[in-house]
Amino acid sequence: MDRTTAGDLANIPVAEHIIGQKWTSMGTDENKEKFHNKAKDVDYNFAPELDHQIVDSQNNLKNAEQQFGRSYSALLQVESDPICSSAGCDQYMHPKPDSSKDWPKDYGVPNFGMDRTTAGDLEDIPVAEAIVGHKWTSMGTDFNKEKFKNRAKDVDYNFAPQLDGDMIDS
């Protein structure tokens, strides 16, 4: 087991003591029932029959369009827009920036060095390489660049070929 996982497992009892609650996994029967999504048990009808008034309105619209010879569907919103309300889409507009209330910029950010987890992981790489007997190499090495090269990128494809006279006339 690597040091990161071992350290995480060692920290679980400490965290449980601090918050005063025992950690339990989702796999226990108690938690399965407690956190069960009851909505998944319902067989929802995603294509319900339309109300008779809606059906009548749609039929009346078709009849009016045929009678007057023009389409009114461009003037009507026939489908619901989940982002906007019936009042329009103005409720989600971003407020105009106020230049007088500008936020601070170019402030100093402390550098605490490399994260302990990352440092530990980097120390584990040589150990893991010794265990498996294989040196890890990045995609940037010349060996891997040639091995994993995309040969299709070497071809100059003609995506707009010149058509001969027979193809142009037909």
C-alpha cells in the first residue's frame, strides 16, 4: 500500500473522533435504505395525453392557418423553454458591472511549496518502478513519440478535390 492511501486510512479514526461520528460506507443495508432514491422507483409517464383544451387549441390554430393561408407558429411559443419563465429570459441576465465597485487585483498569493500528497506520490514513483521492473516514461520522450504517433496526420488530405467535367454537368 502506498503512503498516501496508508496516511488517508490512518486519518479516518482521527476525523471520526473530531466530528464525533463514525464513518460508514454506502454499502451497508442501513445506509442503502436511508439514502435510497425513491424517485427511481416511480414509473413516470414522460408522454402524457394532452388536455382536451390544448388539443382543441392546436386544432383551432391549424384551422386558422389553413383558412387565412399563413403560419402563426412563428408568433407563438409552442414548446416550453426550461431556462426562461413566461415573463421572458430577463431573470437570468447578469447585472451590469459597476466600475466603482471593482474587486481587488494583483494581490499576493502565498506559496507554501508542493503539496504533501504530490510530494509523496513523486517519491513513490521510483519505488513502484523498482517493484514492477519497468521504468515509467512520459509521452514526451522520443521513443514514445514515435510509438504513439498518429500516422493519419502525415497525410495531406484534399478535402476539396477538383471535379471532372462529367460530375459537374450531372
